[in-house]
Amino acid sequence: MTNVFSHWDKVYNTKNHAKVSWHQNHSTTSLDWILDSIQKDDAMIDIGCGVSILADNLLAKGFNNISLLELSTIALETLKHRLKKSADKLTLYNENILDFESDSTFKLWHDRAVFHFLTDPKDQQTYLQKLDQYLQKDGLFLLATFSPDGPKECSKLNIVQYDQTKICNLLGDKFSLIKTLNEKHPHPNGSIQSFNYFLFQKTK
């Protein structure tokens, strides 16, 4: 089995960062929902940040307590260099979310296209245990995954597609669904990818 760290380092080392399938020139639904959901000094974490522009967009809006977690050292170093003027507002984790440890907890946990890579039910449960451990009481879980009419794989890895029923059943009664949205994301190659966005609140 390919080491996940080396896999994603290879992706970011061999591909134009603006040409990867998940690239956005400006964050869309994630940014809008975060702006509507938490205050600028609330602690939030972006799981699998890659070289996403989301942190830049949030910093521009005055957010000042942002944690970024990423497997790829190359991606994280790229982001670190790009955002070096705002280093005091960022905490960086070069970790696998399944092994995540921190002294911090978060008001909002953002995941755009990481959870759907977890195809093993044991890994899914480990992820959800980390989410429960580090998300504050009444905290928010903002998740984006490929929808059932979206791709079945990404970056040569299999994924799990989710609709509202499937993700709600997996999360159980610890989380309450606030809203959901389907987004047609334009791939840089001209195709369209179907994402489902979910915003949950921790209830227990």
C-alpha cells in the first residue's frame, strides 16, 4: 500500500497546483458558510488544506485563529510561504488526521474532500472519534464530499460518495444537520464534479 504522505507529496510535486481537480481560484460554499457560522476569533481547523485559497480568504476577512492540517509537506510548505505575513494567526499540522493530537479544540471543523478518501470503516470511525474529541460543544462540522453522481475516484485513489441519508446515518445522533447543498465544481480540465456540502452541529 502506498504511503499516504508520499502519495500526496508526489501529487503536489508533479502537478501544477492550479490544475489539480479540487482547485478553486476563490473559495465558494465553504467560505460562505464559515462566514455565516462563526466569529473571526473562533478557533477553526481545515482538514487536508493542501494549497487551498480558503485560508487566504479567511485571513482577508479578519479571521485570526486558523489551524491547517495537511499530509503533504510540499503543500504545507507552499502554504506556509504564501501566508508567512500571517504566521501568528496560523497553526500548521503536518499529520494524518487519523493520528491527530492537539492541545486545542475547535469551534468549526472544515473538511473539503478528505473524509471521502477513507474507504475503510475503521478509518471512518477513527476520524469521527477525532472529530468528537476536538470539536467543541455545539461546534460545527462543515463537510464536502463527492456526491453519488460525482466521481468514484480522485488522484488514483478510491473514494466513498455520500448523500444526506448516508452521512447522517454514519454520524448518528451526536450531530444535527443544519443544511446541505449540491455544488457543481468546475474541474480545470473543463469537466464538472458534483460535490455535496453538509453543515452539522455537535449536539452531544
